[in-house]
Amino acid sequence: METKRLLIRGFKPEDWEDLHEYLSQEEVVKYEPYGVFDEKASRDEALRRSTDHAFWAVCLKDTGKVIGNLYFQQQEPEPFRTWELGYVFNSQFQGKGYAVEACIRLLEYGFGELQIRRVAAHCDPRNSPSWRLLERLRLRREGHFLQTGYFKTDADGQPMWHDTYAYGVLGQEWLVSRRESAEKEQG
Ligand SMILES: CC(C)(COP(=O)(O)OP(=O)(O)OC[C@H]1O[C@@H](n2cnc3c(N)ncnc32)[C@H](O)[C@@H]1OP(=O)(O)O)[C@@H](O)C(=O)NCCC(=O)NCCS
């Protein structure tokens, strides 16, 4: 898939260096269920993702550099046609609109070509860049769930519970809002 500035494609094993650049950044994995990756883990992950169609590498068209990834996975049961959206971007390439540009293209593909019905996404309420992105994408905050889980323990070994914001949007409403903003842009 292409956008003005980006190419969105499947992962290749040789993407490991670009993947490592951002999965080794503390601030990037802060709200993820894993810690920073070392080189070996990044090589293994690029290889694993090269056969996992849920992960999409987001590359700069100009240079081919992988600057982040999207995650788009069908949820069970299949007839519900609900997909989960996720994203992780290199901190050097945040705040430039790349994540929103890539996600819009993926949602167009999902609601258009794949004919899916609903997209859901979840994030930690403290991760404001993440929920601000979801709101820019026109997903609706549908719930705030308290202490849904933990990824880390504190110095005493006690769980550090986190809350979860649940976001969602239906294809029919997303396509209407896209059409309206395209019409506005054309004046
Ligand atoms: C969540 C994440 C992908 C959001 O990335 P992002 O770069 O903030 O998102 P966007 O692409 O929407 O960029 C928007 C920002 O770029 C700015 N921007 C600059 N040029 C722009 C352009 N051409 N178009 C749109 N926005 C542009 C916007 O003003 C906005 O800035 P602001 O955040 O100061 O308001 C990123 O913070 C990230 O990877 N975090 C680490 C991983 C993570 O937590 N993932 C989510 C787990 S739930």
C-alpha cells in the first residue's frame, strides 16, 4: 500500500536493523507488554514478522527506511468482522503525521477491500499520543476499564496495574466521515 510519503508492506528478515532501532528505544516500548529488544531479539522478531501477516512495516518512500509498524489482526469469531489496530513508531519519526497517514491507509484497506465491519483499539490512558492518534483517526472512546492487567512489577514484586481505554469505529460511520472530510477539503 502507498500514501503520499509512505510505503506499507510486509516485513522482511533484513528489516531487523531498522526494527532494532526503535524496539531498543525505552520510550517506544514503555506501554508495550515487552521490554527493550537486544540485537538478537530484533533479528528473531524481523524473521518472525516476515511470515506474520498481522504486522506491516511502514517505510519512507524516499529512502526505504522502516520507521515503524502497524498491527492489524482479525479477532475471533471471524463472522463478527472485527479487527484490532495497533502501531509502534521510531521516536525519531513521531510528531510528523506518519502514524496517522499510515493508519488512514490501513483503515481504507480494511473497510474498503476487506469489507470489515468494526475496528477496535486499546491503549493505556497515560499514553496520550496513542489515544490522540485514535481520535484523529475518528475512533470513539467506548470505555475506560480499571486495572485490567499489568506488564511489570514494582520493587516489592507487586503488580503495577494499568487501566485500559477501549476505542472503536464501525465501517459505515468511518467511511461517511472520510467522505465528509474529503468534500470539505475540496471546498
Ligand atoms: C502512538 C504513536 C504511534 C503516535 O505517533 P505520532 O507521531 O504522535 O502520531 P501522528 O502521526 O498522528 O502525528 C501527530 C503529530 O504530528 C504532527 N504533525 C506534523 N506534521 C504533520 C503532518 N504532515 N500531518 C499530520 N500531523 C503532523 C501533529 O501536529 C501531531 O503533533 P502533536 O502530537 O504534538 O499534536 C507514537 O507515539 C508511538 O509509536 N508510541 C510508542 C509506541 C506506542 O505506545 N504504541 C501504542 C501502544 S497502545
